[in-house]
Amino acid sequence: MGTLSDLGFGLTTAFGYGTGDFLARQASHRIGSVRVLFALEVFGALLLLPIAFALEPGLWGPEDPWLPLVGLGAINFVASWFLYRSFEYGVLSVVSPVVSSYPVVTAGLAYALLGERPSSLASLGIAAALVGMVLLSQARGHPDNPPPRDARLGLLSAFGAFAGYGVFFVGLDLVVGPIGPVTSATVVRAVGATILLGAAAAGRFAAGRFPRDLWASLAAIVVLDEVAFLAFNFGILFGSVAIVGTMSGLFSAVTIALAAAVLRERLTSLQYAGIGAIFLGVACMALG
């Protein structure tokens, strides 16, 4: 496969995650971030499981890296919890670009652990993304926007998701090949579902019944997220990890466009500068 297919996988991932994240923000304000994450993990695992059994049972073996994959599933769960909490408490057009900068962490770990040395352009992109995150961390929301529940908590949660996804995606590249792209996604979702089912059984939160008028939105979140997840896994398996991974970070462009069009969120000059620096950084990393 060539660069065009890499871009296709990356952009499909970005569109799926970006649209799903926007819908998740809406749902989080209705029923809370933990219950939205519960729907994603449990129903996502149920959706992927029969596909994995149909397509990839011949790939499974006891020597495969199952334990590392379970560990990655736990990391992904924590990152997703931070992500959904940032949606619930923060300003969507601010927290989403911070999370989408996770290729900075991925690139740093690839350099430290795998010996990959980024090009000069990619290094410039990493620096630009870091500058953008600093600018966003100093910015206050536009006075015309409805006040967030807790902007500081939302931003701190976004940084937690940024770090978690950076670790998760660099590790995912090591397990997708031996275990399979669909099975890897299924196990990750199953780990998150197990954690949340255990938490519900222990009384840590009440899953309850979802409002009927949210069923369609929750179903769309699950489908969009799993399509994005599979596009990413197939992309890094058959194409360039650097291109697919970095292009997937553009999901915040989709989220911000929807926030501006539907929620009428406005940005300050400092926020525009921070988001512009992040997008410049992602583009440099993709081209580098």
C-alpha cells in the first residue's frame, strides 16, 4: 500500500474519532462521562467480538503478546476516561486539540525506546505542538461562550488523555501484527468493559438505563469509534505508522468544526494561536 492508502486510513480515523467525540461531548453533558464510556466499551466489545471470530481466529496462539495487549487495554481505558471527563468539564474546542497532540508522546517514546530519530521537520512539528499546548493551557474561554463546568479540570483531564494515548498508540504497533487488527481492538474494548462492569458491581457508579432519546447517539458513538479504531489498526499494519498515526491526530479539526457550527463555540486570539500551532505541528510530523 502507498501514501494515498495511508492518508485514507488516517483521515478515516480522524473523521470517526472527531465526529464520535463531538457526540460523546453532547451525551456526557446529559448522563455523565463515565456512563458514556461504559456504553462505548461494553457495546464496542460486543460489536467487534463476532467480527474477530469471523475474520481472525487463525491468527491466535498462546505465544502471542496477550498480556501486553491487556496492559494496553488498561492504558487506553484510563486515557479514554480522561478524554470523556475533559468533554464533560471543559471547553470542547480547547481540550480536543490538546488530546490530538498525542503523536508528540508517541514520537518521543519511539525515539527513546525504538531508536527512531525524527527528521528535522518532524522535530519542528513536535516543538510547534508543545508550544500550542502551552498557549492553550494559558488561555481563558471566550466570554460569549457558555461557561464550562470546570475549565481547569477539563484541561488537566485533556493532558491526561494526551499522555495516555501517546503511550497506547506506540505500544499498539507491537501487538496488531501478531494478534490481528480486529482482535486487538476487541481485547482493548473488553478490558475497558471488564473494568467498568466491575466498578458498577462494586457500586462505584450506577450504569442504569440510558434515556431512549440518547440510544441513537450512543449507537453512533460506538460505530464511529470502532470504525476509526479499525481504520487505525489496519493502517499501521499495512502502511506507515508515522503517516497514519499523525494524520489520525487531526480528529480535533473535525471536532472543532462541529463545535463551531453546532454549539457556536468561539475562540480567543490565544486559543486560535494555540490550535494553529498544534495543527502546524501535526502537519509537520506527517510530512516529516
